[in-house]
Amino acid sequence: MASNKEKTYWPHMILGFLFLGLTLSFWTVKSVSLMPVQEVNTFMLKYQVADKNINEIMEKKIAFDKKYTIVIQNVELMEMKDNIHSKTKNVKHVKLSHGNNTFYYSVESKEGSPVEDANVTFFLTQPHSVAEDQLHDNIPFINGKFQVNNVPIVHAGRYTLQLRVKVGEKIGYLETPAYLNPQ
């Protein structure tokens, strides 16, 4: 009678791979669930709302753009030189200051007359975060401009200045990149 004294390690390897697979699966689920998910706010709406009503939004925007223009005024622009090898168009950013900031916007008809009776909403956000978001409703019309006062900005980095102007059924948008230098 021959005795087989060779040990087989296949059952141990199979159990080891199964344990490793379960451990990596658990680690993946746990690490992904801890990462924050940020919503985009294109057109100053949640993504789902904007996606559902995009045709109506674009019709109102096109109608607005045919009759009116929105311009940010009295701002210092700066050129960003952090990505010199990018093939995207280099857009100048509004230079922000630490503490309270004030922004002036003019809304004019194509003939050049100022629009005073517009419903204007201002939104300050960062491109990939909602932590610093600030919404200002009913911006007042002062001295021929819509004036957004006392917008506190503390943390350095990139920001986006968004403005929504509603005149009757027409709605226009202006999105301006901005940057706050570290102190």
C-alpha cells in the first residue's frame, strides 16, 4: 500500500484568495462611502432640475441674449498661468480680496438703456465644492448698476461668480471665473 505524503495547498490558496477578495471589496466600499459627493449647480439649479428642463432654460436664455447684455464692472482681472501646457482657452479671472467683496453688474438692453426692473440673483461657489456657497437674492439696483454688497471670502482658491437675471419670462446667466490669492 502506497501512502501519499505530498501535501496539497490548493484549498488554502482558494480560501486565501477568497479572503483577500472579500477584504478588498469591503475596503473599497468603505473608502468610497466616505468620499464626499458634490453636486454641480449649472444655471443655479440642481443638476437633475437643469437636465430635466434644459430645453426651456435654453429657450429663455436665447430670448434674453437677443434683447439684453450682462456685464460685470469695476473688477480687476488677473491672468492665470498655472496650466501653460493646456490646450483650453486661457480665461482671465476676477481678482478677489480677503474679507468682504462688492460686485457691480450692469444689465442693458441691446439699445444701451439700463434695465432697472430685473430680478437678479447672485451665487458665489467653488468649482468642486459646496462648502463656501453663498446665495444672494433680490440684488438692489443702485446708481445704474446691480450691486452685490458684503460677500465675505476667506479661503484662497478658485471661485465662480454666477448671476441670474430674470426680465419677464426671459432669463439670462453670466458665469465669471474668479480667484483669491493666498495671503
